[in-house]
Amino acid sequence: MIIYNVTCNMHLSTAEEWLNWMKTEHLPEVMATGCFLEFKILRLLNNDADDEGVNYAIQYTCESLETLERYRRDFGPALMQKTAAKYGESVLAYRSVLEIIQ
């Protein structure tokens, strides 16, 4: 199993609206691609850099690297563009891929 982790950093003033948008619009669109089995929303608790920012990690679980690559090729660019159009540089995203060992 593969975890596609997207960590997002934003100012506190953006966080509540962004989280609502994620839950009501973006995550349903991502899950509708059929590429992921489930997702989790996590809030990072170690915001050492400053007290005005917040970080969330969205972890999507998929069956294989091939499935993730299909998502990245066929769906990811349009969904990332939609997010960029809505939030610009006010939300910064960092992506990583992890393999579940046990």
C-alpha cells in the first residue's frame, strides 16, 4: 500500500475556510477519481517556525505506485490548478510518497 502525503502550510486566518473547502469540495473530487481507498486529515502540532501559521497533512491511501501515477498523470494537474486558482501562494503544499511496510 502507498500513502500520498500532501502537507499544506497556511496563515491561521486562512485555515478554517481552507479546511472547510477541503472537506466539502476538494477531497470529494479527489476521492471521485477512484484512485484512493481512503484519506486522513491531520494537523501538525509542532509549528516551531511561528505561531501564526498552521500545517495540515492529507494522507491518501492507494493500492500501488501505478495507481498513484495514474492519479498524478490523469487527475492531479487539473486539481492542483484548481487549488492554485483559489488560494494562489497563500497555501503552500509539499508532496511525498510513502510505502506502508506493516
